Amino acid sequence: MDLTPSSNIYIACKPQAATGGPELLHQLVAKLNQSGHKARMFYLKKMDDPIHPNYKKYIDDYVFEIEDDANNILIVPETRTFELYKYKNIQKIIWWQSVDNYYVSKKRLKNRVLAAFGVKKFFNIENPKHHNTIVHHLVQSKYAELHLKQYNIDSCSYLTDYIREDFISKSKTISSGKKDDIVLYNPRKGKKFTKRIIEAYPEIEWVPLVNLTPAQVADKIATAKVYIDFGNHPGRDRFPREAAALYNCVITGKQGAANNQVDIPIDDEYKFDDDEQQIKQIGDKIKECIEDYDVKIKHFEPYRKAIEKQEEIFEEEIREIFA
């Protein structure tokens, strides 16, 4: 990367999108500008107000077009690599926030049709010639780093992320004595397997985290004792960290980023295969966490402390990458 004081750094993002990935893109723009760089959110569709209400705290400036100059930099998430090939001169970076979503995006029928007719060109991780078109890769997780290395891509740097300050602040006010015997889950992930666990334990009070604002998510998590997360883990997901930060025992599967001790560093006794034969063990562990909460929650203290430092680490990574 050839970065100068006059370089413009553009971060590509869908407008009015409110999920973990877009929030991270907005956080990057805010931190780059705080560091003295010239960073702009590059929204990929024109509209009157492209900034989602959740992200107005991060930015108030944006562009719909960019300057295709070799002095400038364009950063895209792995799901939008086709944006890179619209430009000839700008320095191109892929930020691998998710491994799984890269393949989901490429396999969508619309994208496959457009690629077949040459309307869209996607970064092909399996083609070494494509590697030369990218000046650098950023990885949000160990899972992503390991995946890139499988294709001999070693020019990558960690640019992780952090959860909102709201959750960290709220964690200072939580009392373990006010926790309820409820178990939270993400109904959008691992649906079939999670449903089987819920059906096997109707005596447990299950609460889905869905259709909530960030503040409402924090309120729900603050009252619970346990959070479970099965299905795919395409990167360092936010829900497990938000749950741990607000003193939940966290129980996960072993898919994707959950299958290492860097991305989700919790004891192995809290990680299970998405296997029906494991449902009894999972249920027993959930009940242990509810009944012996004061003991079990101490096992998550190192994870919680690490989460508190993630914003500081993110800022340090930015200083190193964009020096």
C-alpha cells in the first residue's frame, strides 16, 4: 500500500444496511478520520440519506463516487469484490470480515448470471492471477487468515473489530444477583439444530435476539444468564462477544471461526459439535450455567477482559496498517 497525506481512503458499503459488517465499515471510517486520514464512506447506491440511524454516531460525510487515482485506496468487504474491477488505477484492498459470505455472494444466482455475461467480475481466490490485482488483504479473524493461507495469500494484516461502547458501559452496572434464568439465541443462525435443542428442553425459558435495536439487544442480554450460538461462524461474530461482555455464559458450536481459540477463546467445555447426539450434553451444560451461574460465569472472565480491550487493539492495528 502506497499511502500519502493526500490519499483518499474509500470504504465501500451498502446504504441503510444495519448488520455487523456495515457497522464495522463505519467504525473504520470514524477511526481513520480520528487518526488524521482522509477517509470517506463510499455508498454503493444513491439515496437521500444513506446513513443508517445506528451509524450516525460514526460519520456525517460520505460520497457516491470516488476518484480513480493511484494515490487513493478502495477497501471493500469480501461480498463486494466486483466493485474493485470498475476501477483501473486505485489501490485495491479486500477486508475479509467473513469467509462464508464471500462464497454465498458468489453463488447467488443473480451474481452468477452477471458474471457469466461479463457484467460483473469477482475476485477469484482460486486464481493466482487475481491475487496480483489486490495490494493487500485485511482479515477480521483467525478463521479468515487461515483460509487465505490455503490459497497462498500471505500478504494480509489483522484488522479485527470491537463491540459498541454501549455494551462495555452497561457491563459496569450489571449485578449477577439480578440475572434471570433465561437463555438467549440468534434465530437467524443454525435454525434447525437450535430448534431441536429448544424442543428438547421446553422447561427452559428461551428468548430470541431478533428485530431489536442495539440498545434493546443490550437490555435483553443484561438480564440473561446464557447465550447459545450454533450454525456457521463466518468471522468474529458480535453476539457472542456482546453476551460475554454483559456477563452471559456463552455456548457455541465448532463451525468456522468458533473452531479456534483465537476468535472465540472460551473453554472447550462450552463448545459442541452441531450433532443431535450432543443435544443432551448441550442441555446439561446450559442447565449447569443457569443453576451454578456464579461459578460458571468466572470461566468467561478472560474472554470478557479481552473484549474490553478490542477497541484499543483496533486503533493500534489501524496505526500499523495505515502508517
